[in-house]
Amino acid sequence: MSQRDTLVHLFAGGCGGTVGAILTCPLEVVKTRLQSSSVTLYISEVQLNTVNGASVNRVARVSPGPLHCLKIILQKEGPRSLFRGLGPNLVGVAPSRAIYFAAYSSCKERLNHVFAADSTQVHMVSAGAAGMYPYL
């Protein structure tokens, strides 16, 4: 693989990681808010025909859903708040995706001479090796 190909894969991986992080950032914000939220809604059941009169029983605890959380974030904080934490995320994601793409491409080229060219084995072993590359 030429140095130009490696640079192209590094650039493509960095761009792909950046775009993916930007597109998924609002989902990450909503997910984090739902995980850290202490808001709980109770669905109650009212029984009128009991011996002692009316009673109220708590039937279920329901957390607000993702769409409700998204609506609250947009109303109270505005659309920019959906991209909080994007900077640090990009610092980690863009280089890691760039390295992964370049390592995958390099492994795939080498393994095409070991296994049948562009076979399932080539793709699987290349993906595994590229995933392990940062840990070596």
C-alpha cells in the first residue's frame, strides 16, 4: 500500500469519525440526561369501589422517555445544548477512527495474499486486527 493510500484512509477515517460523532452527539446528550435524571413519573390507579372508600395505588414507576427529554432540553436550554461535550468527543473519536481505517486497509491488503482475495476471512481478520491495533 502506498503512502498516499494510507493518508487517504487516515483522512477518510477521521472525516467519518467526525461526522458520526456530530450526528450522534444529540442522542448521547439525551442518553446521558436520562441516565442521570432523578425525575420519575408515577402512574396511579384510583379505586372507588372499596370497602373503606376511595384509594389510590401506585401501579408503576415510569421514567420520561427520550422524546420527552429531548423536548425539555430544547425548550429550556436551546438547540446548542444538544452538542455539549462534542469537542472532547471529537478529540478522541476522529484520531481513533482514522487509525482504525488505515490499519484495516493495510491488514486487508496484506491478508489478500494469505486468504482468498476479499473473502469473508480477509474482512473479519482485518477488522479484528484493526480493532486491536491501538492496544499493541
